[in-house]
Amino acid sequence: MHIDKDLVAASATPLVLGILADGDLHGYAILKRVGELSGGRMQWTDGMLYPLLHRLERNGWVSAQWGLSEAGRKRKHYALTTAGRAALGERQAQWGVVADALRQVWNDLAGGPAAAEVWA
């Protein structure tokens, strides 16, 4: 399934912040987690992820530190900051409003409660 680039862009920040809320990760692990969470339907590239991580770092929402992987390779690990945790909370509230509005519109289009199962 192709997911529109505007939808990917809009969801990228809260998705990465939410992934990092579970713990520090390097870029490849973030890409892998996005694929897992979407059941393989979202396949991000390095070219999409790293500019986002750099922007989140400039905003103070993510910190980065060089470390070694299990294989002994040097990798940059990203961590959620206190400000990033606050930004994640704001994004959760905003996306809750959007999801509720979409749920109502799609329930109305589908003729009622049966469509709600899509969101369950």
C-alpha cells in the first residue's frame, strides 16, 4: 500500500518521538521499528529519517550520542529529552482530536457503528 507523502510527513514526528519514548535507538533500529509497527506497510528510507532526527535534535526534543553497536560498529544513538517527552504529549493530544474527527466522519459515511470496528 502506498501511503501519501503528506500523511507520512504529518505523522513522522509523533511516530519517532513515540518510538524513542521506549528507549534509545540508532537510526536503523528506528527504521526497522516503523516497519514493524506498520506491519511492513510503511517503509521509510535513511533520506527521510535522518533529516527528521536532525530537526528533532535542533528542537531539543532528541539528543544524540555516539556509541558502539553489538557488533562493535560506531553508531549514533538517539534519545528522547524531557522537552521531547512534553512534545510527544502535545502531539498525542492533537492526534487524538484528528483521529476522533476522522472516526466520526467515516462512521457517518459508512452508515453507523459497524465502521467503528476499523478503529478498534
